[in-house]
Amino acid sequence: MKQALERIEQAAKKELSEIRDSKELEALRIKFLGKKGDLSAIMKDMAKLSAEERPVIGQIANKVRTDISEAIEKRAEELKAAASELKLKEERLDVTLPGRAPKLGKLHPLDSVMREIEDIFIGMGFDIASGPEVEYDYYNFEALNLPPDHPARDTQDTFYISDKILLRTQTSPIQVRVMEKKKPPIRIVAPGRVYRSDAVDATHSPLFHQIEGLVVDKGITMTDLVGISKMFIERLYGENLKIRLRPHHFPFTEPSAEVDMECFNCGGKGCSMCKGEGYIELWGSGMVHPKVLRNCGIDPEEYSGFAFGMGLERLVMRKYGITDLRLLYENDLRFLEQF
Amino acid sequence: MDLSVKWLKDYVDRDYDIKKLCYDLTMTGSKVEGYETEGENIKNVVVGKLLSVVPHENSDHLVVCQVDVGKGEPIQIVTGAQNVKAGDIVPVALDGSDLPGGVHIKKGKLRGVESNGMLCSLGELGLTKHDFPYAIEDGIFILQEDCKIGQDIQSAIGLNDTSIEFEITSNRPDCLSVIGLARETAATYGMKFEEPNPQYKGVDGDITEKINVVIENEKLCRRYIGGYVKNVRIGPSPRWLRERLRASGVRPINNLVDITNYVMLEYGQPMHAFDARFIKGNEIHVRNAREGESITTLDGTVRELSPEMLVIADAEKPVAVAGVMGGEYSGIMDDTVDVIFESASFDGASVRRTARKLGMRTDSSARFEKGLDPRLCEPAILRAFELVEMLDCGEVLNTKIDRFPNPPKNGEVDFTPDWINRFLGTDIPAEKMVEYLERIGFKVNNGKISVPYYRIDIESKADIAEEVARFYGYNNLEGTDLRGVANAKLTPAQVLTRKLESACTALGLYEIETFSFISPKYYDKINLPENSSLRNSVKILNPLGEDTSVMRTTVLPSMCEVLARNYNYRNPEAKLFELGSEYIPTVEGSLPEEPQRLAIGVYGGESDFYSVKGIVESIFEALNICDVDYARAEGDCGFGETAMFHPGRSAVASVDGKNIAIFGEIHPDVLENYGIGTKAYAAKINVSELLEIIPAEKTYKPLPKFPAATRDISMICDDETPVATLEKLIKTAVGPILEKLSLFDVYKGEQIAEGKKSVAFSLVMRSKDATLTDDQADAAMKRVRKALGGTGVEVR
């Protein structure tokens, strides 16, 4: 009987090695371990054994049962692993096929750069102000120390709606509106569309964007203007680029300065972007003219301030290497998708 | 303003490194745009003497010349020019020479005869007859200059000056002159500037016997000096003078005219010369033009004058437009005998208006309009007299007429060194400031600064601060940080804009930027009715063209343009948005309203009416706006653009009865107007109005504790019945336990009668206090069936 049990175990192990799938495995389990299986059949003969033999054979039989069960379980795991491997293999994909996620839209490059600049100024404590694009001559020119027939008006070819109303040629009228309404301290930037009577070409557009800044408080100095210029450049370009101030003239600031920054492309060595100059214009700026403060009801003896303003289009064009301004207003998707 | 470096050296003599000079002047405020050295593109061209000129053996129109170019052996050159003979002194381009325009000369053979260079004409050297009046245009330039054989042509004909181009700002008309820039140069280098002091001898004669001057409008003419030159000898100016004019970009004409231009360039004071023969009645009246008067100006154009324009007139008629241009009739001619010089001061604003109205901006008007002090008139005319005698081209009377009703006084500004340092953020010693100011002609005495007459721009201590800063050096200003706390934040409108931008991009829309001005024809293109109030736009008086002549009252046509453009570029699909303004006229003389709008445009891909509606719905969801009602866009729905949409496929969205968006399929006629060959969709959302609707805060709702009961219901109703009507009935019937109502099927066709449709909803019901029993759910469904049945809907 002992031999019979050993035979069963050997037979089971042999057959087990030839099993292909879980179905055959189950059949095998039933054949050897089932109620009507080989092992059970042998166990029926247990009664015939002597009392001495019974526990010995019983022990052997139990071991054979355990061994076979374990072998079956092990085989089952092997089969599962193989099946799973096969399935994974079958499910293999071409991972280079394109994704199917919903397509994201994008902001226009002018707008995304404007937001970037706005955020830099918010971080420096500047509120964002706005004002009408169709504006009174008073706010666009007169209050800014540009009375009628001032020669500097020629540099800003103006679209008129009537003799008193025009399309603002600069974002500066927003300064005046803010100063009229709010007592210092004032710290604002004013972004927006401005209009000048320039025919459309690769570098001109009758509509473009400016962003303008204004700070008015007690004890504001021209060196504060230098400080803000440096900080802004550092935040926008992330590097310690040198700046350079050149005397200039704007009717609404005195002293006035053009602020140049070292070319971020060549680091000041001179390249096509800076036309060999090593510097590119950042913004026009200056200390707010006492007349302008007075026009807005702010006492220039008590307060001082500075202002600065720059065009957005040129900055965006330089940032992305765009050489034709018209592309910005054409809105060809093949262009917009690139940003 | 172009400045001749040679001319500058007359006043501030220094060994200039041009590049450094340009940089240094830019840094003290005289911005250099660029510079050009004359003749720098000419190389290896020398003065030669023709030794012999003989006919070419193989050609009728060529000659062979032996030319002495100062290198021992003469060289042989073949030329086609007809005006050369032995003994002529000519410019010779040697083998391997460069000429203007990128021309390169090499030796070669002409009809078999060796030619070792080229004899040059004026044109080939980049010159014109104005530069050398004695030369001819179409032939070799026969030199009459004092020069040596073999000498470089540049030095021989004075082509070695450098001309620096300045961008002079409108506040500094004094720098539109050689003297003004010389003053700045001297101050930049800390050198002393000698103010010029022109002298002339003159001949005896009483000018009042020759001419009388009356200023009739003292407001527009603050000073008029008249001078008289007898027995002039009109001819070309000497070379040095012509060279100076040329380097300054002014064309030489004749000696008398050249003198007036020379003085204008040197002093910044425009002058004029009249032929005394043509001043009728020997009277000069400075007066306003009379109605109907006209004048033929020096450029040969007839100009209609109007009464606000100031003119110089004789006893009968205008002879010059004051400060702008002289008349042709009274101009200097070859046979002019006596000349009247004018050095006058005209009101800048008036000159500017006149020049603009006549459409002629001249060197003269450009100077006057910036404001010139009347005290500049005298040194200028004295310089003109000096030049007449220097050129020996006439006899200057030693008397002059000077009408100067109200001589101004020098401006005075307080000297406030402490304030200036506080203002600039500097620590400049007062003595240093005085030094800077005195360098540019200011005088500082007892706390007062006396401003020189030519600095019309200096009015206040801020102006003085700029002068100090300029010479202290802008780049010596160290940056400082702003002090104090500033609490910056976005306004609700700015927050809304940013939310809309991120919602739109998340929905796959690309942002566009379009012009705010459009063509009035755009209104036709979107089918606006003739009487639409949207056709009432803010109009631009002086537009660039019709295409940009009115401020848009609707953002939608710009969107349609961009859709059409992308369609034409064969971009297969487009999903676009623009956050832009509309400009709605209010009352005459007031500013228009500028409400903000969100425009959306879509074509291609899987777009249809419902995908656009989905975009609109998602935008409302992103803004936390629930309870939006949708109705067909028709009639007086609050939007004037209904006619641009398909009447059966457009809708208006409203919140609390307020219409806030219109959207739908673009009308086929409009698509045709734009040449869009596919279905396209658009939406417009009134952004400014959204601000009042958006709920301020969100509140958390507890997650459900009890299970829900789900029921489906299917019905047949008239095809015309909107699903929204059914939804409302169901919502009301179920009451607060209705958690979610979703449409899952709409069917028309087989098994459904003509004019009917089958609609099916799924309802999720839940009580927040207890598990909803089947009985409760069934009772609710019973109410629904009753409600629907009451309206003639057949529940299945």
C-alpha cells in the first residue's frame, strides 16, 4: 500500500508536468484528489490495515495528499503567471501612436507675455489699472503736458473721433485717471491697446499694445526708477543683465530717460537682435512732470513719482524671434499653435 | 539733424574718435542715430591728368587716353565720353577700385585695346551737379579744383567729412543747429564754449529808404529783422560752403540762398531772402492771409491760403508763408540785384498748423514749430551779413530794420541743490551742480539760475534736475528699492478675465487678437438688418482706410474674418476665442461704453450646434454659474446679431431673466459672404454683465448618506416641444428629492408617428434624511406621469 501511494504521487507529478492549462489542471486535481479520485480509492483500503500499520500509512497518505496539492498549487501559479505574461504580451501597444487626450487651446502670444509681465508687477506690489481706449484729448494729451499744437504730438499720429475725442495713442491717460481718483501712494501698471495712424507693415500696426507703470509717493527718487528697471529685467529674463539710461524727452516726465538693457541674446557683445549695439531698448521712463502731478490734483512739493512705458509687440517679437508684426494679428492657427 | 564734423570743429576743436563722440553725446542726451563718412565707399580713385586723347582704332565712339596718375609711367584708359581733351584733370578709378553702389573697376580690354581703369563722371562718384555746379551731368567730371595729380579723390574734392545724424527731441530746437550741438559737445567734454560773435563792415545806406516793415499780428510774429544787400553777384558758393551744406543734407542752390541755409543750419534760425524788385510798394507786412488769397511757393506749387495763416506780404499780395516757405515769384534769381534778408520769429503753434494744413513740412517750419526765442534773430542775420562779405557777393547796408515789440527777459529758476539731490536720489555737491550748469551757459547767482535765451525748455527745478543729471551721468545713478508695503491684487474683472482665459484654453480654444476697428461693410457681411442699432458705430475722422474706419459694435464679424482666413489657409479645423471690447456710442461728445465680450468661433472636426453649446455650458460651469436657461434666439432677445445665425440652430442663454450669451450655427448666407465652405459656429458672451451674476462664494454640500432610487421614463410628444419644457415639468413634479435628471434618448423615425418624437430621461432621486423607499419613488413617478399627461404627452 505504501508502494501504491508512492506510485500515485509519482504519477501525479509526472502528469502535472504535462498540464497545459487550468482546465486540465482541475481535471488532474479531481483525478488524484477528488472524492472519487485515486487517492480516495486507496484510502478506502485503509480499513483493511492493521492498527499498527494504519497510522504509518495514514501519515504517508496525508503527506502524499499534501505534496500533490502543493504541486498542483505551484503548477497553478505557474500557469497563471504564464497566462498573464501571454496576455500582457498580446496587449502590447505601439506607444509611439499619438495620444487621444482632449486638445488644449493656447493663449495668444501677446496675451501670455502680457500676463507674465502683469504677474511680475503684481509681485512687486503694483495694481493693474485700465481705462477707456476711446479717450478724451484731455487725458491723452493735455493733462500729460501736451497742449494743443505741441510739436511732440506729431510723433504720435492720432486717430480722431471728434476734436475732443480720440483713440488713445498711449496708455498714459490711465495714469492721469488713476491719479485723479486715488491719493498717493500709487503703484500701478496699465496695460492696453493703443492706436496710431501707421499703415500696416512688418514693423508697424495702427493698433498695438503698451504697458505703462506709475509710482507716486512721498520721497520717490530717480534712483528708485533705476531700481525697478533692474528688478523687472531680472524677473523677466532671470539674469543679471546690465542696464543703461540715456537722457531723452517725454513731455510728461522730467527728467526723462530711455532705459536700455544689455541684449539677452548676446550678452552685450552685439548681434542681429540688438543690431550690433549690445543693448536693446526696454522702456521710456522718467520722473513724473510736476505739471502732470498738479493737473491731477497732486502737490508736486509733497509728492514725487516715476513712470515708465513700453510696447508689447516688440518685446514679444524679440522673445520668440518673430520678424513680421502682421503675424500677430493674422491669427493663422499654424502660427498660434506654436506658443 | 545731420552735423558735419568739420563744421563742429570750427567751434569745438578736438581730435574726435567718431564712435566715441557719438556714444558720449548720446549719453548726455543728444541721441545719435548713425553716422556716415562721405566717400567711404570709394577706394583707389585718384586725380589724373589726360596727356593725350586719340581715337580708338576699332570704334567710332571710343577714345584712348594716356593718363598721368602720379605714378611715373602714364596709364592707358579707354573711355566713351565725348567731353575730354588732353590737359583735362579728371577722377581716375584705377585697376581694383571701388565706386559707390558696389561697383568694382578692373583692368580689361575694350574692343581689343587695353584699358587700365575708368574715368569717372559725377554720378559715378555719387555726386550731382548741385555739388559741383561747373561740371556736366553726362560726361567725365573735369575737375576745376586745386588738387595734385595722384591725390586721393576724396581729399581732392572734399569728400572726407563725416556727417552724424542726430535724433533731436522736440524740446531742444537749439540743438537743431551746429552751434547748439557744439555747445553740448563742449559741455560733454568739460570744454569752454566760445559764443560766436559775427562781425560785418557794411556800406553806408539807410534801409528805411529802401523798405518798410509792419508787423500786423504781434502775437504770431514776435520779431522781424530786415536787412538789405545791394548789387549782389549771384553764383555758386565756394566749395567749403557747398561741402558743409552737402554734409548737412541740404542742396546747394546759389550763394545768396546758400547763405540763408547755412545760417539756419549753423544757428538754428530759419532765414529768407527776397528779390527786392518784386516787393511791391517796398513794404513788408506780416499779416494774416486774406480770404481767397493764394501763393505759388518756391517748389512751384500753388497754395490756397486761409485767414488763420500768417504770411509775409508786400503792398499787394503774399510773398511768403511765414516760417514755412517763400514764394516763387519773389525768390532769388540769377539776375537778382538787391536782396532783402528776413530773420524773424514766428509763433510755433501757428507755423505748425499752417505747415500741416498746407501739407509741407520744411526745415524752417520744423524749427519754428518747436519754439525759437526772438533773441536768436539778431546773431543769425549778423552772421548772414558776415557771410555775404566773406563770399564777397554783395554790399550789405549798415542799417537794418528791427521790429521787436516785446523783448522777453531771461528765464529764472530757483537753485535748489538739496531738493535736486532728494529728487534724483543722489548726493551731488552744490558746487558740482553749478559747474555742470555753467558749462551749458546757465548763470547761478544768489540761489537763482539765469537761463540762456536759447533754452526755451527750462521752466522749473525739475528741468534743472535733468540738466544736472545729464552731466552727472544717468548711469551713475545707483538703483534703490521702493520702500513701504504695497498690497496689490487683481480686481474682480481681472480675475474673471483670467478665469475665462483658462476655461477657454482648457476647452481647446485658441486665443486670437483682432483689430478693434472694422469696415462698416462688415455689418452687411453678418446680415445685420438695415435699421440695426449695431450699425451706429463710433467713426474715425481720419481712418487709414475704410477697412479700419469704425469702432466695432460687435466682436462677431472679426471672429468670422479669422474663421474665414483659417479656412482659406486650409486649416482643417479651428476652435477660437477672443476677449475683446465693443464700442457702443452714448451721447454726442461723451465717450462710448466699452463692454467686454467673449467671442467664440468654431468649424471643422466634430463640431455641431451642441458642441458649441457644450463650450458655452462649460464656461458657465467654470464660473460656477448654474441655472442657465436656453431659448431659441429670435426677436428681441437682447442681441442684435440674431440674423447672422441659422434661425433654427441658434440660442440665447439667460440667467435670472438676463440674456448673457448668444450662440449657434452661422447662417449659410453669412458663411457664403465670408467664403467659408463648411458649417461654422459662433458664440458671444457678455463678459461685463457676468460680473453681476457670478456667485461670490461656493459652499460645500455634504456627500449623500443614504442610497438613491433610480427610475427611467420614456415618452412621446410633439416634435416641436422643447426638451427643456419636459424637464421643467418633471422637476416641478418630483420636487426636492430629484437629485439629477438626465436625458438619454431622443428618437424620431420608425414606429413614431410623423411630427412626434420619443424622449427618455433617467431620474436619480434621493432624500437627505433617510433611505428613499420604493413607494416614495413610485409616488414621485406617478406625479411625473400625471404632470406630463396633463400636457398631452404620452408616457410609455
